[in-house]
Amino acid sequence: MAQLYALGIDHDAEAVYRLMLEQPGHGVAELAEGLAMSVGEIRDALDRLAELRLLRTSPHAEPGLRPVPPAVGIQLLLALRERELRSAQQEFADAQVAALTLLHQHAETGTGRHDVEVLTGLGEVQARLEQLAHEATGPLMSFMPGGAQSRATLDASRPLDTALLERGVPVRTLYQASVRNDPATLEYARWLTSRGAQVRTAAVLPVRMVLFTGRAALLPVDPDDTGRGAVQLRGRGVLTALAALFEAFWDQADGFGTAADREHDDNGLTGQERQLLRLLAQGHTDAIVARRLGIGLRTARRMMAELMTRLGARSRFEAGAEAVRRGWLDRTG
């Protein structure tokens, strides 16, 4: 078999699947030894293979699972990938129709024709931010997801924030809780608060957004690649809705400089751990969970392994069942 990464199976899971086909009697310990992986990594790989339906329960296998034949497994992966691609294509088509319809309606009425404007590239976005910052009189509200911010982003933000704060314009910024692991972003957040800005943190944020109250909001054209540019939105209705979204997250966020997001609830969970369990319970993959939390893939898997240990579970599925039994997911859902 060729490498199966393009079909949604990662390197570790593929290696485990191949070895289980070659050595169907191997248990977890033998698989770990044969692949020079830890027992935890083997169990993670088994979880992912089970999610992809490449394993089936078997009372005769030591892990309780046996691999499906490659002829069956490849067809399953191809069918799953095809469904994902069809779904993505349909979502894009629906979004394209909705966007074109909106633009067409605005063009026909002759009102609000400048309410939606696409800004191409970082240079154009930076120029618009500078213009809006110069004109701003109302509060600036921003979502900064993705955990650690790049040095280029921080350097570009400093003069804009300085100008706003010196003019007495309120500045409120929401970072993800994972920024505490990045010294540069932490230093910038401390600098902001020292100049009078308000900063809070949340485990999960919806999308990068810079909202100049009453004037305009900038959102990325592609949330996964902010270098592609931004969409500027104007109009009372949409700006009011975005401000309400910001307020909802702000009210639930933790004050910067506090240990609130590190504190444990009655179940012994931190804010990040609660969100991780909630995202996993919704069926998201490890990669999506890591991206939503603004942390690395290895960190997300390490956190899940620690939760499994605390729950006394040998797999993510067991962990989910035990978390439900203990009422942990009630807090996260």
C-alpha cells in the first residue's frame, strides 16, 4: 500500500495498521516495541483507526480489535474522503451563492454597496487598519485566536494600538488562553494593559476579527491563511451582531493576569481541558481540536492522554464514556 495520508490517516496510525496486518497477534506492548512508539501513542493510533472503521472488535485479539482487510479498508477510506470532499464543495457552493446574492441585492438597491469590500494581501489590510484607527472614536474590539501571535503581527499592531490609546479610544482584546505559553505575545499583552487597554483570555475564539465600533469590522478571507487578505464589513446590522458576539465571549472570558483559566473546577478540570473534552465529544479530530484551542497537535494529544489517565481509560472512547458517567461533559457541552 502507498502512504494513506491523503485519505485521512496519519503516519502513526498507518504504521500501526500495517503492523497489525502483518502481525495480527500483536498486542499494544508488542506494537509499541515493534514501531518504537510509546504505549500512549499506540492507543491514540488505535483510537484514530477505530474512528476510521479500520478496526473491528475481536474477542481473540489482545487489544480487543483486529484490522479490516486492506481491500475493505481502502474502500472505506476512499468513501469517507469522497463524502468529505463533496460536503466541502457543497458548503463552498452554498457560501458562494449566498455571498453573490447579497452583493447583487446591494448593487440593485444602490444602498450599502460599499458594505462588503475585499482587501487583498497584508499590505492592503494594514493600510485599511491604519485608516480606520485614525478615524476611530468608538471602542476597538478584537478576537485574536490561534494562540501565539507572530512577531510581524505584534509589530504591526503596536503603532495602531498606541495611537488609539493615546487618543483615549477604549481597546479591548481577547486572546486564546494558550498565549501564556508564548513570551512575545505575553509581553505584548502586558504592554497593552499597562497603557490602559483591557485584555482577557478564552480557551476558544470563533475567528480573527478587528471591530471598530460603529464604523467597520475586518475578518479574514480565509481563517486558515490570514495572508490572503480580509473582508471589510460595514452596516449597522452586521456591526451590531458582531459586537454582540464579542460581548458574549468577553463576558465569559478570564481577566488577563489572573489564574482563572488555570484554576480547576469541581471536577478538577481547567478551562482548556473542559473545552478539549467538549470538542472531542462533538467528534472533532485531534488536528481540529488543536487548531481551535490555539495549541500544537502534540500538546492537544498530551492533554488528552493526561485526561485519559485521570479517568482510568485506555482509549478516547472509554474516556468519553467515563467523562459522561462522571458528569464532566455536562460542564463542557
